[in-house]
Amino acid sequence: VKDLAQRAGVTVPHDTHYSQDKPDVTAPLLEVLGQADRFYRRMLREHPQAHEAIDYLKRRGLSGEIAADFSLGFAPDGWDNLLKAVGTTEEARVALLTAGLLVKKDAGGYYDRFRHRVMFPIHDHRGRLVGFGGRMLAAKTGDAAKDGPKYLNSPETPLFHKGRELYGLYEVRQSRAPLRRLIVVE
């Protein structure tokens, strides 16, 4: 806003409640979300269980090119894959927790929120990665209550507000082709 206002010769009123000395609470969240995104995409290419996710995507008609265009990933089965890969410091673990990627155990410690799922990064209208959606792969126990919901989104966080985001909107807006029609589905 400041940059655009300066170009247009307009003065931007300053919010007295905002201080540039105040730390940006979203910066660490954006950083760990980016690290998680890179981890999930790498797991889709390299993890020994990745064939389950790839087979699922192929059955749904998604090519490798589409998966790459939408930065799809894979959260392997296990309680602490992301935690071990990204949560190497207490600051990173707190950021992962605040970003909704970890869940705090009652007895202390953390575990990965997303396990054994195809991962869909969710971007806001500005293109910032703000959360994830995860689609469970084949249930291991056959009991959905034990295996968790089929679809799981990031919880509400300082960055992610489910009611304000529309998956894929940012990607569609990046298209160079004129948009004649947009179909929104649940």
C-alpha cells in the first residue's frame, strides 16, 4: 500500500495502534509453512510410500504436471515426520503449532496434524501460503473414527481463516488466458 501510494503521490494515514517496531507475528508462520510445503512436495517425489499418493492422484485423473502446477505433496504415515524435518528448534516447533501443522500432546510434546494424506497447499488472494488441506489415503484400520476425517484442513490461525479462502483462486488468477467462466464447487 505504501509503495502504491507513493507512486500515486498519496499520503497513507498511519494507524496509531501499529508500530514498525512491533514484531511481525506472521513472518515465522509464513517461513514454516514454506518449509512444510517443500517437505510435503519432496515426500511426494522421494518417500517409499509416495506411490500410494501418486496412485490416488492418477485414479482421480491428475497428471504429474497438474500435481506440480498446484504444488501437491504427501504427508507420510507417522506421528512426527514433519516435526523431525522442520521442528528442529523450539521456535520452529512453536511456529509449526501456531500455523496449525502440529498438535500439542496433553502429556507434553507435539505430533504432526497431517499424516498419510495427499497435501494441497492453500494460498490467499495475494499468493501467500496460509494453510493446507489434506485428503486421507486408504484407511489403514477401516474405521474412519480412528483414521480421522477424509478431508482435513488447517485449523484457524493468524494466517488461515477457512471462510475467507477459496482453494485455487490465486492459481486461477495467475492464468494468462481470459476467464470466461468460473465454476465454484464444495
